[in-house]
Amino acid sequence: MLLFGLGVLAAVAGVLRLLAPGWPLVGRVLAALGGPGAAGGVGMLGVGAGLITGSLVCGGRALRRTRAGRWDIGEYRRLRQAERGPRIVVVGGGSGLATLLRGLKEYTANLTAIVTVTDDGGSSGRLREDMGMLPPGDIRNCLLALADTEPIMERLFQHRFGPGHSMTGHNFGNLFIAAMTELSGDFEQAIQLFSQVLAVRGRVLPSTLADVRLRAVFADGSSLVGQTAITSRLLPIARVDLEPPHPPPLREVLAAMAEADAIILGPGSLYTSILPNLLVSGVSAALRASPSLRIYICNVMTQPGETGGYRARDHVRAVMEVAGTGALDLVVMNDEDIPPERLLTYEEKGASPVLPDPDGVRALGVPPHCAPLLSPSGLIRHDSRKLARVVMEAIDKSCTRRRMPRWNRRAVRRRDQEEAARV
């Protein structure tokens, strides 16, 4: 709107400058702005036309991204505001990362998801073996979380084929990415095409394009290669690494981390979603060197075969062993009580709530932040709105001294009011 108004003012000034020979007073006033004679008037008209055109192009781009093509001024304003949001990089994989992205996209469109590529199970594992491509599953989940599309489209790309035929267990979105990869001849290009189809806000990047496998060394000294085999072993994990070691990162990954206002690790499986990204060459160093706010979001529940019996401090210690000391500025933990009836199914599988343990986290040199973050019903997981609000408030406080725009404070307050109205 400001750009359009400036354009109109410049155009009017240009017209008046052209009429200046008949209006001497106007001519003297505008001569200093537009230059001498008709040339100045034409120049000001050109500037005005350029500003008006730019405002219409930018506005049209945002309007084209509104849902179902409706001219919704509220949606338009929200999208324009999000385009001016902070640059946030999220690192991980799985459903936890998608949950965070769904919340953050309401505040900023400048999102970059860096996703692990070590999955070797299910539909992703079959495509990896059959087509020699990187596993698409975690990347698909992140793309759909960032998509601005109709619910039927999300249902389509999340559809998993039922039993009774050769497609059993395959996910349609995975097959779509596989087809795009075969058509373009490049996995990274396939992700970009998929993003265009779904009108994705932000971007999703694999941490590496190398064909890597996850290797775990267990507490008893034994080792296994392969993510599915590791999580099935149900033994405490001592450490993980990649085979081959130190794969090269995407250049865009390191560039995004260097330019970020905040870098967020998790939520997600500690050993199979978060740490594999940090084992890619240069990623941990980029995290340590970043001047941005670096946040680790601790899981709500432990995972049998990965983090059984872990407290928050154990998660943080595992991250620091890979990323190094000084790699984290804040740890976000859930402190909301979980109803016993919701825990029954998890306890049968050996999972339990992750204790917040703020004193233990603080003893490791990282400030803790506890908040009620649970989803109100269904699976025990983070609520995307609650989690995004906590993250944005932390970014806002951290970046005030680094000239972060005030828009995000207003956005946080507005969404608090909207959520209160819904309740």
C-alpha cells in the first residue's frame, strides 16, 4: 500500500511538472524534485509508474497465493506480513518437524527446513532401493506442512495405498516425488517442482544429496547400520554416525544457516532425525558459528529404542556431543501435565513423558524455557500453535537488540486474541 501511494504521488508530481509552464508557482516548487522542463516531468511519471507497477506485482503475487484464489483481504494482509517475517531455519525430520512448520508458517514465509535423508523403511525405503533415490517421506511431510493448498490436496498426497496389490504401503506423495525425480533427473529439482505444485511457503532442503546410511553404536558395544534396524534393536544408543562419513552438504543449507535469524533443532527423533543432519560436513560448524538464536525443542515423550528413560538434560547432552559446546542458546520443554488415560497406550510400548529438568539443562550452560505445549487431544505431541507462539516470542526477545522488526510482536498478540476468541 505504501509503495502504491508513493507511486501515485510521483505520477501526480510528474503531471504537474509537465503543466508547470502554465503554472509558474507549481513549476518553481517542483523544479527541485523533477529536474528542469518536460524531461523532469517525464522522469517523475516514470518513477511513479514503476512504483505503482511494483506494488501491483507484489500484491498480485500475494493474492494469487490466497486459498482457492479468493480475494480475501485478511488473507492478503497475513501473507504480506509473513513475507516480511524473520528468517528461520528448522533442522530435523519426521512428524515433529512438520508440526512446528505448520505453526511457524502463520508468522513468516521465510522458512527453510533442513531434513535428514537416512530413512530406509516403509515406502521411502522401497523407493530408495528400487529407484536409487533419496528417501522422500520426511521431505514430503515438511512440504505439505508448508503448503497453502486445499485439504483434499493434502489428503491426496498423504494417501497410503491399502493391502491387496503391489502398491500396498506406498504413499502417493512419495510416488509423486519419485516421478518428478525421474522426469527432471534430479532430486533437488523434483522438490522444487513439488513446492510449486503445492504453493509452498518457504523451502525444504535435504541436508545432503549423498546416499548415506545411519550407523549406531549401542551401549553394549555392538553396532548396526540402517535406521529401521537401529530403532528395532531396543538397546540404549551410545552414539550415531553416517556411512560414508562426513557427506557434503547442500550449499543452500549452509547459506540458509549463515543468514538465519533463528535456527531450531527439533522436535523429532533425537538419534534418527536431528543428529544425522548435524553429522553432515559443515552443518555443526555452521550452527556454532551462527549469530542467530539457536533453539533446541525437546520431545514430549521418550522413544523406545532411542531415548528410553531420557530427561531433557540427556537430550541436550547428546546434541552437544555432536554439535559441540556453545551450539545452543535456549532449550524449550513442555511442562504441561499429561492425563493418565492418554498415557496408557504409550506406557504399554515403553514410552514415558520427558521430564522438563530445567536445573539439569541449566547446569549444561543452556537456559531452559518451560511452557504448556501439549496438543489438547489425540496423540501426545506438541500443539503447533502453542509451540510456534513460544518460539516466536523467544525470537522476538532475542532479536530486539539486533533490529528485528516489530511486526512479529503484533502478530503474536493478534493470534493470541484470535485463539482466545475461538475458545
